[in-house]
Amino acid sequence: MPGVATGMKTLCLRAAAVLVLTSVSGSAARKAAVSQPGNPAMFRVDARHTGDSKSTAGPALAGVKWTFRTRGPVRGSPVIAGATVLIGSGDGNLYALEAATGREKWRADLGGAAHSAPAVADGLAFVTSRARSVTAIDLSTGQVRWRFRTGPDLPSPWGWDFWVSSPTVDGGNVYVGSGD
């Protein structure tokens, strides 16, 4: 049934290309989303990716507040840093959006698809891309501060792709998986 598989793949890619943010209200939800020095924002809350947030639960969701469409699939989780939502896209960009409105603040060209969640610490967003690189981007301006390129990917007989693992920031260091 190749036609069904192709159709499902297309449907999944289209569905992944739209980020939907639900509307929440209340100061607890806003405080929980803020990245501060010593309290980085990243996939599953902390450097160990435990998913254990110390903040109190926010209010019930109140429906769709806004949507944003990238030009490629969105496969990684968004990360919220203060009033900014960060999403990587298969179109090779990291997008910074206003959390309140969904308006694009800036986009940074990564040179390859970003299929993992970025990490944010000390005013920088760290993101991996299929261009075999880790990029640090200034959170306020969207300017690339530095880029680290890894070596060529090694053969992977089991099909695992290290570039879909999210970066972790801990103790002033950035940790990433790499295919080399």
C-alpha cells in the first residue's frame, strides 16, 4: 500500500508544519515559561530532561490563540523563553515568535533542517541542524554568535539520527549528539 504510506507521510508533514499555541492566562503560566540566568529553558525542563517542572500548574487552556506556518515540517518541541517562542523547522530556520501574538520577531538560517528543540541559556538559543552544526543565536537579535561544525556522519546500521536529539545546557556547557 505505497499510496497510503505516501499520503500519510504528506498529511503528517503538513500537520507538523503548523505550530499551534493555545491561549492561557494567569501569572503562574507566564512565570513558569521565563528563562532566567541559572534557569535555562530546554526540552523537558532541565539538563537531565526529567520533565519535572517545579512551577505550579497553569490555568485551563482556552482555545487556539494563534498559529504560525513555517515552510517545512516542525518536528521538535517549541521552547518558551520569556515572551518568545522558539521553533526549529525543516526549512532550515530557527524562528522566534512573540508568545502573545505569534508574530515573527526574527528567523535565523541554520543551513539545514532543525528537527529538535532548541535550548536557551544566558541570552543565547542553541540549536542543532542537519547541516552537521550547532549554532548559538542571540535571543534578542537573531544574530548568529557562533557555529560549531562536526565531522561527517558515520554509517548508522540501526537508522538512529543524532541530529534529532535536543541540546542540553548545564554548567556553562552545551551538550549535543552528533553523527560523527
